[in-house]
Amino acid sequence: MSDSQSISNTELSLAAKIEALLFVSAEPVPVGQLAAALDVTSSVIERGLMELDASLLTRGLALQRNAGRVQLTTAPELASLVELFLGLEATTHLSRAALETLAIIAYQQPVTRPQVDSIRGVNSDSMLKSLLSKGLILESGRTEGPGRPILYSTTPEFLQHFGLSSILELPPLAAPVEVETVHAELLKG
């Protein structure tokens, strides 16, 4: 019997089992699917994911979470090394308008084009098409309102592009400044 066969599946830690399943998965995996595969509860999987995440901090891999799914990716800090090794083009640069549109979607998701247009003050059709083609956003459904406008959300590629492991890592939005406060400050000066 070989050494690899002598190590029983039950001797491996839960984090190691989760890592193996995520390693062979071609796409992000729902926590419930991991729980079913390992015959444990979702809360047990969450503890295993926290253990795995902690063990990956000093390695070249990272856990990425999006919409209740988890994926094993390369560490964001190693993006340039991986791009060089694979001979990939430099990361696509986004225009100011594209970044503005993407920020609105990231913070307000799911959001409709009319909502994005309202915030930006201009038509966002071309920006949405560009972000869709780059795989940074996706059509995530339709609203129940008149015309049933399309809802847009960010993708796992969005997280990878910006080196985030979860949408929760987005920096907090600054509180809007009250116009009256600004006017009062200007009058004091």
C-alpha cells in the first residue's frame, strides 16, 4: 500500500478537505454544496473556511467570497507575478466613467440602469455594455416594476480585478456633506 493510500480521508482536517474541493472546482461553490459533499452543517463549513483562510495568509492562495459562494484564487499581491508568468496582458484600465458606474453597482447592487443613470446624471448604456463585456458585472435578474428593468451586480472577476476576497471589503462610503454645513463653513471663513 502506498503512503498516500495509508492516509485515511478522515485523518485530514476539515480545512484540508475544503481546500481540496475548492481546488478542483472550476467555479465558485455554494457553502451548502460543500456542506453536503462533506456531510456536515453549513456552520461547520464556515468554521473550516475560517481555518483555511487563516492558513492561507502566508501562502500564495486566498479565499474569495461572493454571493454565498466561495472560491480558491491566487493571492491578490501576486497578480503581477502570475500575469508575467502566464504572459498575460497588463490589467485592463478602466475609464473614469466606467469606474464611476462600477462603484455605483458595487455599492448599490443589485441596481437597475435607470438607478445608475439617476446617480450619475447621464446615460450609462455604453458603460454597462463595456463592464458586461469585461466580465466585471452581470445581469442578476429583473425588478417587478413597470418594464421589469434588468438588475446589475458585480461578479467574482470584479473581486479579483480589485484584489478583494469579498464585497464586504469595499471601503465604507463617506457620509454625504450637507449643503447647509458647507455654506455655514464658507461664511465663517
